[in-house]
Amino acid sequence: MGLVRVPWLATAFAALLCLPLAGPASAADERPTGGRVPTVTRLVKLFLEREAALSDAIHKSDAQSLAGQLTDDFEMRTSARAATPVPRSEWMRDVLRTRDGGDDIGRMAVHDYGTLAVVSFTMTAKAGAIFVVDLWRGQGASWKLAVRFASPVGTAQFAVPGAGSPEPEIPKKY
């Protein structure tokens, strides 16, 4: 008995195998309908949540919640008072009075050093844009804010030694 050839069956089978490949190709030709959807790393997501909880406690003037998110030796340092740290009690009193915990956190980067995380970002406050570097200490499964460094966002024309000339900003891929 000889082999029966059915050319249309082979062609149909080949077409079925290629069908999944045609979908992405045609989708690639379509114009995007919206903006980019940012993706973030696990650590950026974690600290976006920590910073949001901190800001929420300040906005609600919740001293107990705020105190629970800070280490006992917390301090804040600013460029205007570089040699004079703001102690925990003074910082808490001021932010709870003004309820200005900042909004619109962006451009976050997280450097993980085991039990210490260095988190930098920009945020808007009532007085304007601020660049913040927070040092979070891991305590068990939780993190507490140990030191905050904050400074108004300045101009790129101000030369910081070692920073070199300003370069165009490259979109960050998380």
C-alpha cells in the first residue's frame, strides 16, 4: 500500500503552526494607545510603600504611627543646616504640625546593603521640590527610617564636584 499525499493538509498544518507568530508581528505594527507603563523593582516597590506609609502618617498627624516607623535615634540633615542635625522629636513635632509629608515621589533608587537600605528620590512639598536620601534600617521583617537627608532640588547649572557636566537624562528602566 502506498503513501497517500494530501498537500492541502500539510499546508493547513503549517499555517496553524505559524498562526501564533503572526499575532505579535501584527501587534508590533499598531501604534501604542497610551503612555509607558513603568515597572519597578521589588525593592523600589517596597520602599515606595514605606515612604507612602510615612507620608500618610504625617498627613493624618498620626504621631503613634509616625513614631513606629522611625528608629529611636532618627535625625534629619539638610544642606542649609549641615552641621546641625534635626533631632527626632523636633522633626516629628514640625512635620505633624504642618502635615507636610510630601507628595508625588519619583525617580526612586534603592541600594540594598543587607540591614541598611539607601533610598533616594524626589518629592514635592508645599515649599517646592525636594531631593531626599533616606537611610532605612532593617529590623527583623520590618524597616525603620534612621536618617533623612533633604535638600531643595536645584539647578543643573550648579556644579557639584565630581558630578561632571550635566548630561541628558536617560529614562530609567526599573
